[in-house]
Amino acid sequence: MAYPSRRGVLGGAIAVAAAAASGTAHASAPRRTRTPTLWREFAATPYTHPQIPYVGRAGADAGARRLPRSKRILDASHYGASPDGTTDAAPAINRALAEAGRQGGGTVVLRPGTYRLDGLIHIAHDHVTLRGAGSGRTTLLATKNLTELIGPYGSRYGGDKSSWSWAGGLIWLCPQDRWDSLTAAVKAGDWPFEGWTGNKRDAWETLTTVRPAPRGSWSVTVADASRVRKDDLVLLRLSDDSDHTLLEHMAGDGPGPEAYTWDDKTKLTSYVPYEWPVRIAAVDPGKRRVTFERPLPLDVRPAWDPRLTTHVTALTGSGVEGLTLEAVETPQSPHLLDKGYNGVTFQCAYDCWADDVVVRHVDNGFGLVAASACTLRRTRVAGRGSHHPYFCREGSHDNLIDDFRIDARTTPAPPGTQLHGINVEGLSSYNVWSCGHMEMGTFDSHRGMPFANVRTDITVENNGRHGGDASAGPLFGARFTHWNIRVTNDRAGLMKIDGLAPYSATVGLNTVREFDQIDVPDFTGDLHARLELYGTTGEVRPRNLYEAQRALRR
């Protein structure tokens, strides 16, 4: 695998800037275009810029345009699935998906029509795709919720909340063993951790310890290279120390994070160790050198006991595409009491995807739960209104949500309900929301100190609210970037973040004003945030920060 040289990066930057100057960067570009100083700085130091994260390889297969599909085709109708709208098709579809898994992968096709689901759809094996005839031609009509199908799911942090408010899907992509352990724990009332190292976070072992390295490095030196191989998926595991210097580093280091009170943020501290799934691109045994497919998201320091570890078996290379999942229309539940009419969720998944998928009348739309390097493309949330149209949590990293849409709700919000938007929380990092149209919702940084996430080229009617328990700590870590954002109702909250988010960048935002939910920064002192081209609409070049970063690596 070839990695971009500094000359290649700078050459790409010049090409992008030249395209912007010539007006060819976008077909409908206005006459006046401006390239911010921040972009020129980033192009010179793309992997270590203090405000803008490098996300040019976010998404499945490092952001590939075309994702691999198995040539083996299984027709769900041959397993008993009927698009008559009245017969429960869930068992037949699941039989077909399981058979594709037994054969080593395959595409299960659904003919046009409406398929009734009295159960959930579970994609549990690698290289298995569920494909409809298109989101306008194939509909799955879900009649039951996850509380009915699996059982009540309480919060591991106590209280009377329903975890179906932020977990699980009626189409659920999750490896079989992990799904079995999760659902068994739910049924037993033993509320689990949901991530890569099992219900108790003890399902891992050390492969090798890692020598110090700076953020942005593509390679690290390890103590023992004998247990890692090219193409392995491993976890980089970083533990915090008693002074919480890892959490401080995620917040940008310096006096503000050092003065912050971390010890009483018990929900936040439960999220560490930080676990970053990454595929190994190359191993040099002689030099004990391991190269990753993405650069390091954080420094690797001895105080954090850095190591590469195993993890639960991942789901890889699987997807869902070309269909609409519609739940029976019920009133939206009171806040945090969702029953689980949820859409499509990826859990412990890597290099997986959704494409041309619509969810309608759901409690929660598209979920990334301890999911990394996944792509959601051409997705839409529609219908009566959702709690989380998109949610990204439990340490989800390097995901791409591209060409997405949240439609205006079709019925008024019942009293006591809540609307968030594009959610990110729980130390999730290096995720990208690109090319979106939000007729409702907000940029929901939901505490749990997510960091280094990008929202770019999005139009938003900013009418949602963020959430998050106070014990989950800060709204923002370092290197959040909002780039080319068009706010149709002029509400500043969670859009203009230079006064809230440390080491952040707000670039190309129209003039906004404070009203409704107004926040104060979590960290004292200079936030080292940057604001450029404020009060403009459509002038910033490049228009889309993710696409421009992809161009740099060529």
C-alpha cells in the first residue's frame, strides 16, 4: 500500500486550490470563492494539524467509492420470502442470510414489493449483503419493536432509561457470537458494555506492546512483531493514568484540560481505555515496524500502557442496500423510553456499509455502536420523527456518513419527546458527516467527549437539541471541524463552535445568532479555536473538506 508523500500532498493541495480558483471545483460555484488560511495550513501538515483532523481515509475500505460485492446470489424468495405484505418474511430472509454466511459470503436479493417483518433481520457473517431492488421498490414493513422481540433493555448506568433509545436495530449488522452474548445479557438483565472487548470489557489479550509515537504517524515500533500480520484487524488500546493525561490529550492538552475536574465524570471515565480498531497494512519483522491503513489518532505515550490487542470477532465486508425499512407508525415515545422501533445498526463492524437505504417511522434511524470504518451512503430518515436520526457512540471511529438526509417530521412531536440529529458521543473520533440535508435536528455532540470529528457541506434547519449526562463530561474534545455549513434558521447553537470546542475550526458558516439551548465551554482559558469565512454562504473552497482531503492523498 502506497502512502502519500509530502510532495504528493502539496501537489494535491495546489490542484484543489487551482480548481477552486478556476471555478471548476463545483458546477454551481458562485463567482466569489475564497480559500481559507486553514486549508493552506492543513495541506502542508495534513496528519498533525492542531485544529483539523485528517479524515481522508474514513469509511469502508479506506473510503473506497466501490465496495466489494460477492458474485454469489441467493434469491430470498427461494427461502420462502414473499413480497405480499402479509406473510412474515423475517425467518426466510434470515435463513437466506445465514446460508450466504455458510457459503463464505453472498448477496441475498429481495424482489420488488413489501415484505412484512414480525422479527428483526440479523446480518451476522462476513461478506454478506442484503440487497433490495431500490429504496423506492423494496420495502420491509416491521411490525414489532426490540422490546417485544428481545426484551426490556435497561441502562448499565442505572435509572429507568431504555437502552433501546440508543442501541440495536431492526436490521442489525453484528457478528454472531457478539450478538448472542449481547442479547443473552439483555434477556438476563445484566446490562452489558457494547463494544469490541465484550460485555465486561475483558475479552481481549495483548499481542504486543507499542513504543512511543506521535499523532499522525502511519507506523509504530512494537516490542514483538511475531503475533501480528498484514491485513490483521487489531485494537490499539490506550489506558488512562491517575492524572487523566489521556483525557487531557483528547481535549488538546494545556492549561484548560489540566484544570478540568475529571474524577467525578464517572460515565466518561468508564469509556476508557480508548480502543481504536485498525487494519495492519504492513509488517517489517526485522525492524519490528507495524504500518496501519490510517495514521495514529492520538499520541502513543508510555504513561498510557499502549498495546495492540485482540478483540471479539468482527463483522467485515457486509452491507445492506436498495431498500426501505418502515416501522408500523406509532407515536414517538417519551425521551429515553424508546421501545426500539430502530432502523439499521452496525455493531462491532468494520468495513461494512449501507447504500440507498431509507428508514421511516423509527425511534432511532441509523446507528454506529462500537463500529469503525463503515460507510453510510445515500441514506435517509423519514416519517413521524425520530429521537436519534443518526447515532454514533460507544467508541465508533473512522466512519463516513455521506449524501444523507433527515426529512421534516410528518406528525407533530408529542409532549416529552426529544429530537437530536447527527449524534456523536462516547470518545468516538475521526467520523465524517458529508453532503447532508437536514430539515430538522442539530449537530448533536452528546457529551462523552467525542473528538476529531468533521461535519462538512451540510444544510441544516437547526431545531434539535443536544443531550448528554453531566457525568459524561465535555461536549467536545479537540479538533472538531465544521466546514461549509448552511444554517437555514440562523440558530448558532452547536454550529458556531469557536467559543465552545477546544482546538476546533469553524469555516464557511453563514451568520447565526444565539437562541434556545445555549452552552458554555467546558474548558477555561484560550480554546485555541479558529473561525474563518464567518458570515458567508457557499464561498469557501474547497466546498467539501472530506473530498478535498481524499484528493490530497492521490
